[in-house]
Amino acid sequence: MNPVKLIKTPAILAVAMCMISLAACSKKQTEPTEPARGSSKNQDEATVSSITVNVQTAGAVGDGVTDDTWAFQAAIDEVHAAGGGTVYVPEGTYLIDADTSIRMKSEVYLDMVDSLRVLKVKPTASNRYNVIRMINISNSRVIGGKIIGDRYQHLATTGEHGMGVSIYGAYNCKVINTVITDCWGDGITVGTQSIYGATNQSVNCVISGVISRNNRRQGLTVGGVDSLIVVNSKFLYTNGTNPQAGIDIEPDSQTAERVYIKNCEIAHNAKVGIEMNAKTNTTAIIRNVTVEGNYIHHNTYSAYIQHVSYVKMYYNRLINNDWNGSAPGGNGNVPYTNDATFSVFTPNTYQ
């Protein structure tokens, strides 16, 4: 039998090429791809399954007396097990055991909507607690709500690490429109924490629309981070135990880099508005920090910055710092700087 000869006419070739192209396109569309680290894919989209679990359906009472910690955790665990989604919190006051903590998980949004949803800390004598933990997780959110710490009901007199929200070793996590007040330590802390096995920098995190007020140690502590945005927030009336700063960028031994602080009010803190200090007796590094468009007033210093590089602090309004008479020379408005290489501290407004 004679073999059949293919006649390669232009028309046949065109059809064949089109079919090959369509097959390739179809294959490309069906192959799963992994988003690149730091990309925007899935960062602000609904999580995979997008289920919603109500904490009261999970057993929370919200009467301010019943310990609701377990119910929050049950709802978070259920959503996480389903592939992600939202834990919804109705109005109420929820008593939380901060020694146990609400432990967020990857792909879970805790939606507390507004400050009518209150997480009230059950009084404790512990030196260290966290109302909400975001530790070694990714793509998680805390939205709205009000956290009230136990500074006036604390059962001991020592310690400084009672935190409202702790973000350690986390990737692409956000705290949005949450009020945090009266904590034994910091309103928020972002970075690393070896005690919890979170030794990697927190990466691509956001704090937006937050009010951190009347906490004992810091409004916000920043440790080992790579890419942190702090925007449209207020850090007010920090007082009680040092450093007593509105925002303190002070890693213990890690690197804090690519930090952007904009459009915040930082005021009435007992010591410094913004502190940055990579202490020379540690391996800490602080670099590439931008502080822009903030209103910083009624602190001892507007800023106290040393052992840093590539810091830009400009276009801020800096007034009435030195309210308690502690700034040398009576002028706490101009940022104090020491060993700040490749850095810019002008222009700012001093009225």
C-alpha cells in the first residue's frame, strides 16, 4: 500500500497552526500558578472558599461576663479548615482570655465591623499576653472592633508585654480600623518573636485606620519587618512604662526595613512621638524608613532617631513637643538625630 502523502497547502497550514495555538492557550489557562512573593494576587481578594461563620453561632455570648475565647477560636479554626473566609462578630462585649489568646490563622478575616464589637481582656497577672495573635500566618485580617486591655484591672504590678495585637513572622497581614486601648504593654507589635517560634521578619503588612490609645508601653512597636505600611492611624497618650513612645522602631537583633508611615496623628505620648534606635550593642539594622505627612504634637520629642540609614522624615507638622519640659533646650519639635547616614529631615512645618 502506498503511503498517503500530506499536501501542505497554505489553508491547511493555517488551520493547523490555529489549532496548535488554541491548545496551547487552553493548557496555559488550566495550569495552576503560584503567585510570586510580594505580588498583589489574592492579597485583597476573597479567600478561597469565602465561607462566613458567626462567632455567636459558634457559641460566643457577648455579654462581657462569659469567657468567649474558645468560641472565637472555634470559628477561626472552622473557617481555616474550609480553606478560608470570614469570621463575623455581631455587636456585643466579648470577654477574652489574653493568656490563651485569639489565634488567627492563614486566609481568615476577623470582621468586627466597628467599635460596637468589643474584645475585653479578662484580668490577668501575666507579664506577657496577646489579645489577638497573628503568628507565622499569611493573608489574614483583623477588621474593626475595639480591644480594651486590663491596665486598670491587671492583677500584678510588673511586666510590660501585655499586647493588643501581636504580628510575628507574618506575611501579608493587616489590621484595619481597629481601636486598641488600655493594654498593659503595646497596642500593636509587628516583627519577630523567638518565644513563639516566629524568627522570620514580618513581610508586607499593613496597619490602617487604627487608633492605639492609652497603652502603657508603646502605641506601636516595630521589630524585624520587611515592608510595613502604617497609614491614617492615631497613636495617642502612651504612658506608664518606658519607652512610652507613639511608634518605636527598635528591633532587638533583626532588620527593620521599608517602613512607610504616612498621614498619622502621633500625640500626647509621655516620651517620644517616633523613636528609631538600632542599638550599637546589638546586630539590629534600621534602614529605608519614610515618615511623611504626619501630625506629631505634644510629645517630649517629635522624633528620636539614631543608628539608622536612608531615613526620610519630611512634610510633617511638628508642633508643641516638649509639653512636659523634658526636651533639652525646650525644643522637642526638631527631630533629634545621631548617626543617621544618607538621611533627610527637611522640610517639616513647625507651627
